[in-house]
Amino acid sequence: MLRLAIVLGLLLVMPAAGAEAPSFQELEESLTCQCGCGLTVHSCNHLQCPSAIPLRQEIRAQMEKGLVKDAILQYFADKYGEKILSSPTTTGFNLTAWVVPFVAIALGSMFVMFTLFRWRRGKRRPAAPVAVPQPAGDPALSAHEKILERELKQFDS
């Protein structure tokens, strides 16, 4: 009985398996530097960057509190806004930033496949019958063709 109580106590005190303490580099890569370089805090290559250095200090301070990655990222999002996150959240309107590219690729692929199918199917159709010109002197000539024939005979003579 005592062993069961100890095991249950340890399970309650230990953090959940998915809530492990994040690495410093993982947190740096999850945040965008605010100096205008467009890189993550980890990748910012400006010496003495006025944004990356204080953000690194804040990351260390949050890690010392023992917070999990989601809580630390939420802290930064609350303080600086969602623009600081290097990838959009998967909630609300930001979900379209994740879904629309895949839908566009799928629709574009379907359009290309449909177009190729139509082109290939069109090549298999038999050609339309070609009108064969009738020889001169044929009784089926139209009135214009008869006039043309008469004029050509007069011109040759």
C-alpha cells in the first residue's frame, strides 16, 4: 500500500511526458527576432542585436521558472503579440495559413490532370472528313465556280 502511494505521488509531481522542459535552442527557433531581419532569435546574425539579446535573456528567465514550451511561447505571444511566433498558431483564422496552400496545390493538380486528360482524349478522336475538291467540268459546280471557269478559259485564249 505504501509503495502504491509513493508511485502515485511521484506521478503527480513529475511533469507529463509531453510536457518536457524545452531546450534553449528550440525556444529560440520558435521566436522571430524583432529587429527586422526576419530570422528567428537563434538565427539572427546581427552583432549586439537590440532584440535578440534581450529575448534570449527572457527565454532563460522563463526556463528557470520551469515552464513548458507552450507556456513560454504563450508568455511571449501575450507580451509581444503573435507576430513574435515563428510559425502561426493552428487556431482561429491562422488555420487558413496552414490549410490554404495544401488546398491550392490539390486544386491545381486536379486542374492539370483534367487538362491533360482532355488533351489526350482529344488526340484520339478521328479527324473530321476533309472536303475533296471536285474536278473542273463537274455538273455539281456552283454558279460562281462556273463563272470563274468561263473567265479563266477566256483569259487563257
